[in-house]
Amino acid sequence: MLPRPHKLTSSADFKAAMKQGVRAGSRTLMVHVRVRDDDTITGGPRFGLVVSKQIGNAVTRHAVSRKLRHVVLQRGVVDKLERNCDVVIRALPKSAEASSDELAHDLHKALDKVAKKR
């Protein structure tokens, strides 16, 4: 589970990140990154996951979610971003067959694309 300071919790934050943020994709993921203007929120960067029924059944969706949470926490993604970023990671159908290493590679690649666009 993501620690509270690194978790997007409200649907308004999800919508803002997806509509106003810069996005980039890879084979298994679509990443939306929005830089917050307000400094009232402490902690961060904050992450939200979207793993829809397109991925597969509940067991598959939960496995993908666990892999993505592990990638965010253990593979240096938190350290790569500024504290005032909101990130929504949307899993694509190919993520169901992907390993943690492949998801980590695709996430880093997508975040590098976002950094170039900003």
C-alpha cells in the first residue's frame, strides 16, 4: 500500500491530473503528470492508479495494482519527481502479462517522455 503522503485520494485530484496534466504512454501504461500550484498539501509526489476491467478479472487487476505500487515505492520513482506532482498511472491491457521489471521500465520511459514535454 502506498503511504498516505504519496496517495491521491479524491476523485477531483484524479480528474485534474488526467485533464490538466501532461501525458505520455508506453506499451503497458499511460501516465498523467500534473504539477500542483498550491503548497498547502504536504508530502508527495502523490500517485493514483487506474486499473480498469479491460485488464482482466479481479485477480489480474489486483496483481497489476500490486506490481505498480511496488514499482512506485521500490524502484526510485518517488525520488525522480518533485514533491508537488500528482501522477495518475493508467494500466493498459498489455500490463496484465507484464512483469514488474517491464512495468518499471515502461513507467520510467513514460516519465522521461513527460519530463521532455514540460
